[in-house]
Amino acid sequence: MTILIIIGMAILTFSFRFVPLLLTKHTNGSSKVQAFLEYLPIAVLSALTVPGIFQVDADDNLVGIASGIVAVILVLIRKIQLLLVILGAVSAAIIVKILTMNH
């Protein structure tokens, strides 16, 4: 029974992620609908990520905020690869954690 529940949840999760992808590829709607569907994944990812930035370190929110700011700055520079954005954000978090460790 547990296996069936796991398989069912996997299918449900996959369908929630795959169906919008199909809708964006085959939609012949207006340009506003097309733009909405193109920016929807970015908006959802942001809504999931931003609260996590403030929960990185319960004692010091500055660590998450600094790494989030560095990640945003690096993403705005379009030629930076995702791996470098991640490394920059983690480096910023480590630097802030070291600098605020004595306080």
C-alpha cells in the first residue's frame, strides 16, 4: 500500500510540474497570456526561495540576506553561470557568518 501511495504522489507531483510546461509551449493565446505563462516559473521559484533566505540562520538573518543579495547581483549580470551564482552566494554567507561570529 505504501508503494502505491508513493507512486501516486510521484505521478501527481510530476503532472503539476509538467502540465504547465506543455501549456506554455502550445498556447496560441494573446501576448499577455504568453508573457504570464513565461514568467510564472520564475515567480513561483522566487516565492519558494525568498522565505528560505530569511531562515538560513535563526540567530543571524544577515547571513541569508547577504547571500541573497549577492545571488541577485550575480544573476543580473547575464553572463554569469548558475554554478558561479551559487558559489558567490555561499561565499557571501560564509564571510558574513565569520564576520558576525564574534558579536
